[in-house]
Amino acid sequence: MRRVVSLVPSLTEAVAVSAPGVLAAVTDWCSHPKDLDAVRVGGTKNPDIEAITALGPDLVIANEEENRAPDLAALRAAGLEVLVTTVRTLPQAFSELERVLRACGTGRPRWLDEAESAWATAEPGEPRRAVVPIWRRPWMVLGSDTFAGDLLARLGIENVYAGHADRYPRIALEELNTAGADLVVLPDEPYRFTADDGPESFPRLPAAFVDGRMLTWYGPSLAAAPAALRAALR
């Protein structure tokens, strides 16, 4: 059995569900499955390189957005194999998940078939234009070429900033409120927007609160994501 370190929470869940016992270590942010029992080796942006190296894993799985290039270079310099994923669209998510699971020594799981089927039959709702904040102080929103933006587009939500030059631009609140949106989508990660923290900044826009895991994770949650997101956006 291969020994794997995962530095990406969504990939951690995918591997843990599909190949129990393979994970030697994960990050402090790896929260699923809830009963996950694995060594913790720091955060996605500040992993403990020495601790990971000391474990001597067969493979480290990472992501070009979640993890920093210098950390991945340090792991490679220590002689470890590092698989780096790129996930900016739903089709990429499916293909990268297959690649990761194959590298972990397991076959194609049922949940991946269920996820592909769920999205293949997902019908978009009423077309709406939205701003999608992911942080405040400063305000940051989904811009171009993002996985979350691709999912929303498949459900009929046009991201106002999908054509922005940056993937996660900083936009002044005044501009967000005059950008021509008719909806503000507020996920609970990476910033935890709530009914008491977020919508008051957009007094003229209805707010849709969405589960950040359903919007930004690529793994088993993809099977439930179309229905969950559609209900939240309704």
C-alpha cells in the first residue's frame, strides 16, 4: 500500500473515502471525512517540510492554487515525489481526481461516477448576474478562470467579474454594489460569511448563502453539489 501525504483538503477527502489507510499525513485544514485519523503537518500555505520528509511518503499530492511553489520545490529537493493538480473547471476536476486516485493505487470510485452523472444532468436555474465575495477586509471576489465560477456558470449564475484580468481581484465595496449584479453569493469559506456578517454590505442585493465545500471542493462533495447549490441559489 502506498503512503500518501495530502496538502489539499478536498483531495484528502477524495483519497480517504476511496483508499482508506493510504493517507500518512494531512494538513490542519483537512476536515473531511469527520473521522479522519492522520498525522497533521501544518497548513496548506505553511506545511512542515521536515515533518513530511521524516515520514518518507511515497507521494505528496498538492494543488497549484492551494499550495506554494517554494514548499513543493523543497519537498522535491528532499527527494519526494510531488503530484501537483490544476483544477479550474469541472472537467479538469474530474480528470485530475482520476489522476490522483490512480497515483494513490486505487481504482475509479463509485462517487466519481455519481458526481459526473449529477453534473451531466444538472439544469441551470433562472439566469442571474452575481458578485461572489470570498474575503472581506479587503473585499476580494471570484474573478476569471476559477473552479467555483465554472460551477456557478453551469447553474445559470453569471459572475460579474468573470472577465477580470485577475482570478481573485480586490474590488472596492462601492464598486461591487454598482457592478450591475442582481445577487450576491456568500460562501462560508475561505471567509465565513453569515447572515450577520456580509449581507449588510449589499443592502440592495438579495443574498444567497452557499456551503463553501459544495462550491469550492473537488471530491465526493461534487455528487451532492448541483442540488445543494441550486437550492441555496434559488
